[in-house]
Amino acid sequence: MTHTLSVSLVVSDGELISGSQADALGLNSICYVDGEILAFQTATLTGPNAYGLTYLVRGAYDTDDAMETSHPSGSAFTRLDQGILKVPFDQSRIGATLDLKFQPFNIWGGGMQSLADIPAFTYVIQGAALYTALPDITNLRTVFIDGVTNLSWDEVTDFRTVRYEIRLGASADSAMSLGTVAHPPFAIPGNGTYWVAAVAEPSPGRLVYSDNWQTVTVTGATLVSNVIASWDEKATLWTGTFTGGAGVDGTAIRTGGGGDILSLADFLHEANILDFGGEVSGSYTIPTSHIINVGYVAACLIGVKFLPTGVPVGSDILTIPDFLNTPDILGSASTQYIKVRPQINVSQDGVIYAGWQDFTPGVYLGQSFNFRLLLETVDPNTICYCLEFSFSVDVPDRVDSFGIISAVRTSLTGVTLAAGGTAITYVADTETTATPFNGGPGGATTPNVQVTIRNANQGDDVVVSVASLSGCTAQVTNAGVGVVRQVDIRPQGY
């Protein structure tokens, strides 16, 4: 904005008029000079048809602003006003050649030259604006929807069709793509570092992104109330089942080579037998003992955490003392060549399963839950690794409104307790027979029992005894002596 551009319009006998600072910032006075598009506020006359342009807004529309150097004398200059020929085109015309002829005429508007006598000027449509970087997204944040962490952000405004890509990993370049969405929010699969950028495809196979990926690190991706079980496969040494080219490598799992080393004439001198062939896939399924059974059909909130990465063939990330905290163990975008997908298999009875499906964060209705990872690499020079894999099942609170008293299923609202106490057997509201709890809230081994006395007398106390997962005995005492009272009872657990 502090530079001065000296221009001469002697050839065209042109004139430039000053504007306001708002005109410059709004690009209302745009000009072209030596490949750069800029706007100015003040045009100071310095000679016949010569001006000094100041308060310059440079590098408009992502053109080269050449901030460190001056444009050489004699550079082409044009004021991009209404006198400029504009030829509209769409995406399909990029690469097409235009032949343009300009008919000259005399100062009175006559004597127009014949088109047959005019040479053609050719121009190949570049469509450069289609390939300029998209605006950066702003206000990247996390929001909880139905207990699951979602990413949200302010959308960008652009003339192209915009989507948003989400990646998971230590850096944007090395992160694995989780996919694209047309609009926020995006439910994330678990804890980790996430990257979001706008993306467009101006022509088939050619993508343009925001200049800067926005990032957020998430911990506690799932709100929990009663996590009845969780497993960390890395901590338990990957004791599940491997298929295909997947296998364990120290504290991580990975794909190996898909080639047949016996096809080599001299396999003894093959530098890397383990990874020979590349481009392979496989799976890891948790052991049967890690399948989570909640004991009854419930709407369970499932959380999964996994950490994928791609490693160039010949590298050994396990030699890095703290590879989980190394910003870029790859030195390149290797993770873009691999895919790691967690999957879930749900059963309503703990015996028959519905079949494997890609895991999406959220609530699953079932009794038993099985998990596996699919690993794949599409680049023979990249190994697919997964450094972590853990999961948890969070069941909703169960609050009973009914119980069994003296072998009769009855409402627990307005129950009359005997002076010596009344035994209550738990029964879920949707059942007719005794249905024990699995546990209590906050990790308690038995349900929490809330007893509210109706029309209580001074000195009344509630006593809950013989508490188990199946039931309890409730009593009201006054001065240490059992009394008859009417109460409301609410057992709470899962």
C-alpha cells in the first residue's frame, strides 16, 4: 500500500481518476501490470497522460504481487474498466483456443477494415481463477450432538462448488483423509488431531484446497455416564486374529508385502523380503474375550480410537523412542496412500450377529459388540501401520419404575413399606420377570436406590439394606424403630 506505480497513457491518450480508500480495498479501480492485478486510491498527474498511483492494494485474485521487486520499465499496463473486452466461459472451455480479430476504424467511426484483411490473435483459455486456492475455513470448533463430538466450522463463500475434507493425523500432509462433506458438522470417530480445509474440483481429477488447513485436537470425544467395558488392543498386545497381509510388528500392527518372494531369481539378496510386493490389505479382529456384552439390548454409545500412519518401505518407526509424539515421522504425505477403517458387528442376543459395517460414531442398539480394523495400502512404497486401537461401550442409565414385591410386579410409585422393611426385586420397565442390573452409576457395583417418603414425619430415616444387582430391602425408621410409610422408589444403574 506504500508503493508508487508510475504509468504512462500517452499511447491511448487515457486518463485515470482518483477514488477513495474504500474503492481501492473493494477493487473498484483494478489494473493489470506485468501479470499482477492491483487497485489504487490516488492517481497524481505527473506529466502529459502520466500518473503516479499510490495506496496500492496488490496481488489481487492471487496474482503475483512482487512485493520485493519493482515492475520493470515498459511493462504492459491496463486499466480494467468497462472498456475491456470480456469473454465469458465455463469450465468446459478451459484449454480451448480463441481466434480474435479487432476491426480498426478512423476517428470519425468510419472506414472499418474488412475482417478478411485483419490478422487473428489466438488465445488459449487458461481458467486460472478456477485453480486459485480456496479461502480458509474459520471458527473450527467441537460440538456435542447426542453425546458424540462433532466438528463444526464457518463455511466459505466461493464461486466454485465447495466441499470440506477432514483428516486425522499429526500433520495435514501426513494425515489420513476421513472423507469430505458438503456442510458441517462432521462426527469424528474418536480422540486425535483433526484437520479441515475447503476443497473443490475445478476439472476432473484436479483438486484445489484452502491455503491453510485448520486444526483442532480432541480428547474425551465421547461423553460417558456408564462405561461398562473398554479394551486397549495395543496394551493387551494385539491378541486377536489377523487376515490377509496384516500382522503385528512390536507394539503396532501393519500390512506386509503382497508379493511372492519365490518368484525372485535371487530372493536371498532381496533387501526387504517382509515388504516385497507392496499394495496389500488385511484385517485385525479383536479376540472373543474382548467382545463386549452388556447383558441386554440397549441403546449404547460406542467410542473408538485408532491411530493410522503410512511409513515408506525401508523405514522403521519403531526405532524412534517416542514415535507417538513425533510431529512427522514420514517426512512426506505417506498416510494419504493408506486406509484404516474400524468396523463394528452388532448382535441382539449375543449369538447371532448382523454383519460387519463401517463404524460411525453414535448410538448402536444391541447386546453384544464386536470390533475389527481393516488395513490397506495402495502404494507399493508405503506400509500401512496402525499404532493404537481401543474402544468402549457406554450404556444408558436404567431407572426402574416397577419392581416385584411378594411375587407381584407392581409400580414403585406410592409403595407402602412394612415396618420391618419390604424386599424389592428389580424388574426392567419393559420386562415382566426379574431382570438384574449390570452395575450402578459412576462405576458402582450395585444400583443407586433413591427412596422418597410421602408425608414424612420428623425423625423419619430411610434404610436400604441387602443391596445387590437383583434387589434390595427398603425400610423407614423413626428414632431407630421401623414404621409403616408410603414411598416412591427409583433404582438407577445400567
